[in-house]
Amino acid sequence: MPESTEMELRKIVPNFALEVIGLKIWEDVDENTVRQLDDALSRNGVLVFRRQSISEAELVDFSRHFGAAETIVRGDWASKTSAEVTRISNLRSADGQPIGGLGSGELAWHADQSYMQTPATGAFLYGVEVPVDGPETMWANLALAYNALPATTKDLLQGKKGVFSYAKRVSGYDQEATPEDVRTSTPDVLHSLVNVHPVTGEKALYLDPATTIGVDGMSPAEGQSLLDDLAAHATLPAFVYRHKWQSGDVIMWDNGFLLHRRDAFTPNTNRLLKRTTIRLDEESHIVPK
């Protein structure tokens, strides 16, 4: 059993997002440290680890402390050496093929796997090569956004479910068209627009502007209007953390109550990030059902 790790959890912004200081994630991590990190993630949504230098195997091993590692539906974006690692990059191989996904275009606000019936909500993103003054990644806290809603809107949202469509999501990607078999393997699903934290009892929105196409039981126009209003509210600056990347950054976040996005960047600048996706424990995290 490794010795207990000395680390500090420091607020990056006043309302959420923590920097984890003093932890080398390539080393063995004791159970008490894992519990502290998992609780901090569950309550704050974003954890930032600076100055890390890790292999794909070490990234997967650290991720597994918090849940089972997943493979995503886009197998063509997976690492050639580890099926649990997804490459997010605009780089191409010697024969001109993309080595990963998403390219250099803008990514709209979204939550990973929201289009799945039982989404895996934990995510890690490791910055291997990032452009100087490259695109920032932004996270929006949907628990803070829900708390700031007027009572009338909270009442309106009771029992409402959004319609989440992967077909809408992939239409915004700037690389090759998604294979048809991927689209048919991920049909539209319903998720509650409000979830309750299993530990704190606090409520949080669950929406995805890049994926939601309506609200069950509402007309298309009414549903879209409600979703647009919620998205505009949830992504106000008061609820957003903006991360300026440095090589060696590892970010962990909870898709159960966060959205994220990034701006487009110059295609001739190199960017390579590696991601893992994990199934967080529904007893301590918001997990849409």
C-alpha cells in the first residue's frame, strides 16, 4: 500500500474548479487520496493537474482509480496502442490521414456521451502538444446555473426530459463524415433536464446544445426555445472556467453537471491531446439515467 500523498487542492476560480498541487499521477496513489480527489471532483466538477509527463498506460491506470475505463463509439479516433485512449488532434499521418478526432474547428458547448442511454460521465484530457497561445478550453457549471434560475423556470423544468441526438452532434465536426453504422448504433435518447446530486442533494441542469434537439412533450418550437434559453443562461461568464493550456496539463472533469467547448485554431499549428473516459460511481456523482 503506497504512503498517503501530500497534496493541496487550490481554488482556481471562486466558485468551482480546483488545481491539484503536489501529486505525480504516474506514481501509485493511495486510497485516501483517491477518495479526496473523487469527492472534490463530485462537488467542484473540474480538477487541474499541471506539469505531468505520462505514458498512455499511466493515463489509463490513473483514470481507473475513479471508475471503469470506456472505449468511445469513434474507434477510428482511438490510440493504436490503447483502446481506452482517444486522440484529440489536428495532426495527420504520413499518408495524410487524421491521427485523431475533431481537427482544428470550433467545438460548441457539449457534454461527452450525453447521446448515450447510460453515459460514462468522467473524463481526463492530457495536453501532449499544445500551440503557444492556442485555443482555451472552457467548462460551464450546470449546478451553479440551476441555482441561479428563477423559481418559475425551476417549476417549468420539473419532470421535463430533453431529446439527445448523436446525429446532430457529429454534423458539427470538421473532419470526415461519421460512418453510417455509428449513427445507427446511437439512436436518440431521453434524459431528465434536472438531476439531483446523490450526496449533497443539490440540483443541476443536464443539457447539451450540440446534441439536444427538443424537449419531450413540448412542441419543437417551444422545446427549442426553452433549450436555447437554458444554454444561454448556463454559459454566462459567472458559471464558466476558461483553461489556458500548457504542455503536461491533465484535466479531469465530471460531464454529469458540466458543459465544455473550445474555439477554432489555426490548422497549421500542432495540437495533440489524449483523453480517457470513465464511468463515475452513481452513489457519489450525478449520473443521468
